Amino acid sequence: MSSRKGRNEAARVVREQLARERRRKRTLWTSVAAVAVLVIAGLIGWSIYSAQRSDDYTAPTGSNDAGTGVVAGSGPVTVDIYEDFLCPACQQFEQASGATIDQLISEGKVKVVYHPVAYLNRFSSTQYSTRSSAASGCAAEGGKYREYAKALFAKQPPEGGAGLSDDELVNIAAGVGLDRDGFASCLREGTFKPWTEHVTEEASKAGITGTPTILVNGQQLADRSPEGLRAAVEAAGK
């Protein structure tokens, strides 16, 4: 009798072990399946997000073929300027060398590509970098990117605050000769916010880590003074 009980007990233990093993395997495969579903969903979501960021944008009139900047001039030397309208150093560069850039354009020596990136949103409570860049797209659509950019730098708000309001951005546009109602509609509809995202993302991919960054025929300009800029352009044009 004790021998039979012993066999029964052993069989029960084996059955319980097998049942635990089956439950463990079911739990494991359920977890694997759940992870797989999350991974697939994440990949699908990222693909949709990337497609929207990369492709679903409209570049303003006067942009380059890549849609990453607004072009001024048609000279043989290409100058790329990456600027953020909240960046104090960008304001300083504009104040120091902006007139030299205008001269080089008028002399037919350069093609300037302005890339209004939104790198400094973290220093604004209203994503001012994005809002001002998108506003510059509206200005470019009206043929006055350069005039508007100068005015933005002239009235640059301090970092850490809300930045200029949409009404103030509209007033600046009207002040440089843009149609007030058309600009206001463009700005409030966010027409060029996807373009701003595209410009910023492509700049980051190109290794642009800060603003202002100035490239002369693809080479970063170390001396951003008017003399340094002109010398780099003259050297690149030889």
C-alpha cells in the first residue's frame, strides 16, 4: 500500500511539474508575442512619423531643390548659413556681417542658402524657434525672406521667455512690405511648420550642431568677421 502511495505521489509531483512548465512556456510565448506586436507597431508608427516629417512639407518659393533653405543670389561660390532666430550669436553675425553678405550677393560672387533651423525651442516657452522659422517661410513665399530675417534679428526676444507673439510676427511682416492678411493666414495655419521640421532635421543629419554655422563651398567658416567672410569667398572663387 505504501509503495502505491509513493508511486501516486511521485506521479502527482511529475504532473505538477509538467503543468508548471506548460504555464511557463505559455507565459513566455505570450510575452514574446506581445513584444513582437509592440515592435511592429513601433516600426509602423516610426515609418509614418518619418514619412510625414521627411516628405509631407511644402518649401516656400525661392527654396533650393532639396527644400532645406531659401536661396539669394546666383554667384559661383555657395554660402550656407544655418541660423536660429532665437540665437544671440546669429543676431551678432547678422549685425556684423549681414551687410557684407548683401554686398557679395549684389556683386554676383555668391549664392547664399539660408537655413532657418529650430534648434533652440528648449529656450522658449512657446517653441519660438519653430514659430519664427515657419514665419520666415511665409516671408519667403512673399519674396522677402532676407528683409524679414533682418527684422526678426533686430527685434530678437531674450532666451527663456515666450518670444514674440504671432501678432508681433505679423506686424513685422507688414513692416517689411508683406501683405498683412496673407501673411497672418500663412502663419496661423502653420503652413511652413512641416518645412521647418524638414530644414532642422536635414541640418542635423548634415552634422550641423550649432548656430550660426556658415559654410563656404562646404567648408566651415572659422572667422565670421566681414573680412574673414570676404576672404573665404575670394579664396573659394579662385
